[in-house]
Amino acid sequence: MSTNFNKHNMKFLEGRRLRRLRSSAWQRNMVRQNAIVPSDLILPIFIIDGENERSSIKYMPNIERLSVDLAVKRAKLAYQAGIPAVALFPKADESKRNEQASEAINKDNLICRALSEIKSSVPEIGLITDVALDLYTSHGQDGLMRDNIILNDESVDVMVKSALIQAEAGADIIAPSDMMDGRVGAIRIALDESGFEQIPILSYSAKYASSFYGPFREAVGSSSLLKGNKFTYQLDFANSDEAILEIEQDILEGADMIMIKPGMPYLDIIRQAVDRFNIPIFAYQVSGEYSLIEYGAQNGAIDRDSAIFESLMAFKRAGCTGVFTYFALEMAQKLNK
Ligand code: PBG
């Protein structure tokens, strides 16, 4: 009996054909594990001052900075395509930047104006705001700086105020992306004390010091100002345990959702986080990842549409709840067809 079984088993293994399930489109569809739907996608939008203004971004083909009125239109398209939320990134006029990042706490700043306009015109879509000081400092660092040191607690104080005015202007989700210690807890307490206990925090917990942010920094006007690097606060890309520790810490401080960033080079971190924490995990397919795909396709090295689809599916396979991607609108519209 057992000899017969072993014989059968041997034969079975010899004849085993894993390609059976790949033999036709319907068969592949039947066994496919993951799918992308528009509600997986979050659309970042770059915002500038003015009316009916758009400006192209040097290293991000097909992406433009938009004045608030045009950003409203884009947010409407995103909503119609089934995208749940947009992430807003203002490019403050360079004259508004200073050492104290005071524009970050100006209630009439560009991000607040964008928030209230989009909120009143497209109330159905979620508005996510980035909290960090690099958009407002004269040196382009995410925190305040003294003697070349990025100050932690002083920066957190400014960011707490910045988060509060964003909430007042209509932000639905606050997303601190600065990597200072203690900012999630401080923002949570301040939101709760101001009656914003319903606003979730999406913390960029595992944000690596990455070269892949280059095109973004040009887009928001900080690349020419930034000297040096962000190594004293963003994560060392040689490390993974540290990312887990950061996530653990942010959850303890009250984060509702977690971001891992960049995306594709960090799928291992995403997978570890998904396996460990019962909390929604998002990834950011950042500007450099976007540009590489666009440039590769423009030069004929890869097929654009299938590369985009594959890259987004990789995030779903890694277990992400959703992906921040500059391809969001285009992809959502294609998925609806
Ligand atoms: C701000 C911020 C950055 C990005 C998102 N928020 C840049 C940085 O940390 O230097 C990068 C996003 C992208 O590259 O698409 N702290």
C-alpha cells in the first residue's frame, strides 16, 4: 500500500505540470490572487498660486503643478474615477520661505486655501495633507535648523500648529512626513483637544533617506535650497528593523494608518509591516519611481502601460492597503473602462 502510494507520488512529481493553471486567459483569471481597483489609489496633486495656472515639472513628464481652481477640477475627475482621496503638496513661493517656516502656520497659506476650495467643490473626496517643514524652510530641511542640527521638539511644535490649521481648513487626514520623534503623539493630542478627534493620522513611519525623492524636491522648489542630506532623521536604507520600530512607536502614539516610502525598492519592508501590524499600510510610489518608468518608456526600453500596471500590482502583492501614485488618475480611468 505505502509502496504503491510512494510510486504514485514519484510519478505524480515527475509529471507535475505547474503550467496547467497558466494555460489560458480564463484559467489565469481564475487563479489570480490580487487585483487593483480605483479605491486602492491615492492621487498626489502639486499646487501653485494663481488662477488657471499650470506649470510643468522638470523631471516628471505629464505631471503639472496646478493652481487651486485647476486642482479642484482634477480632484473632481479623481472622485469620478473612484479614487477615495487626494494628497496635496503646495509649492510655496520662494519669498515665503524662511528659517522659522512661518508660512507653515499661516492660516491663509496656499495649502489651506486649496483645502477649503476643494472641500467646498468636491466634498466627497478625502483630502490628505503632508505635515513637514521642507515646503516652507529656506534651507529645505523638514525641520527647523540651528548650527546645522535639525531640531526635534521645536520642529514638532511648529508642525502641531501646522496640522491644526490644516484640520481647520478642511483636511480629512493628517499625514506627518517629517520623521521627527514624537510628532504623531503631539499631533494626536492637539487634534483631540481642538475637537478633531475624528481626523485620522496617516504617519509616514518608515520614510527612508532616498534618492528617489529628487523630482519631487524640484516640483516643490526645495531641491535648489537643500544642502546636504536628511540622514539625521530619515531612515538608513541599509536597515529594516529600524523601520519596524518606527512603525511600532507611531502606532503606540496613535497613528491610524502607516506609510512606507519609497515604494518599490522597499517591498520587503511593506511585507514585514503587513505581516506584523493589524493596521492599514500604504506605500508611496514616489516621484523618482514615477520618472524612471516614464523615462524608460519614452526611450523605448519598457512598455509604459504594462510597466505601470505591474508596478502597482507589486504593491498589492506585497499586501498594501493602497498606494500613493502619480499614475492614480490615469490608472483609475483605465480600470473603469
Ligand atoms: C516632504 C515630502 C517629500 C516627499 C513627500 N513628502 C520629500 C522629502 O522628504 O524630501 C517625497 C514624495 C515623492 O518623491 O514623490 N517631507
